[in-house]
Amino acid sequence: MQSSLTWKNAVENMETLIQELHKAWESSGVSEAAVIIAAERIQGLNQCLKQSVMEKQSVLEAPLTFEGSLALTKDSFVLLRLMKKVKNAESLQGAAGVCPEYIISLDHEEYELYRKLCCE
């Protein structure tokens, strides 16, 4: 009886920890860089973002360790935050008319992902 209660508590604690990690990963950190993206390059960036999503989905087809699962989840949250910022910049600056460039503030993780995507 005691061991099953301990196991149940451990599972509940892990679920709580995962939920807290999701909350932390959901929001951006302090902005460290502002990137300026020319309007003609935004389409290419969107394609890179879509490709990155497809690559993450293909990783799910193979068995994952717990650590691998956490790393994939964190990477996915960073990717989602970057995608949201790009779309928000497009809609905000697109509403003002034709805009020659987009300015996006990024935190450290988002900036690293952006650099990785742009260098590929």
C-alpha cells in the first residue's frame, strides 16, 4: 500500500513538473536581439519554420526517451514562440500597408533558432 501511494505521488509530482515547464517554455524571456527581416525574405522564413515543424513531427515516429521527449517539447515551444512572433509582425506591419521590412524582438532561445534556420 505504501509503495503504490509513493508511486502515485511521484507520478503526480512529475505531471506537475511537466505542467510548470510548459508554462515556462510558453513565454519568451528577456529580449536579447531584434532582427530585421526584409519583406521578400519573410516567405522563405515561413517555409523554413514549416519545414522545422515537419522535422519535429517525423522525430515523433521513433521511440523517445524521457529526456528526448523533454528536449523535443522545449524545442517545439521555442519554435512556436518564434512562429507567433513572425506572424504577429506580419499582421501588425501588414495592416499598416506594404512594409519593406519586419522588426522582431527575440529572446536568446528564439534568436539561436532563428540563426540556425537562416544559416541552413
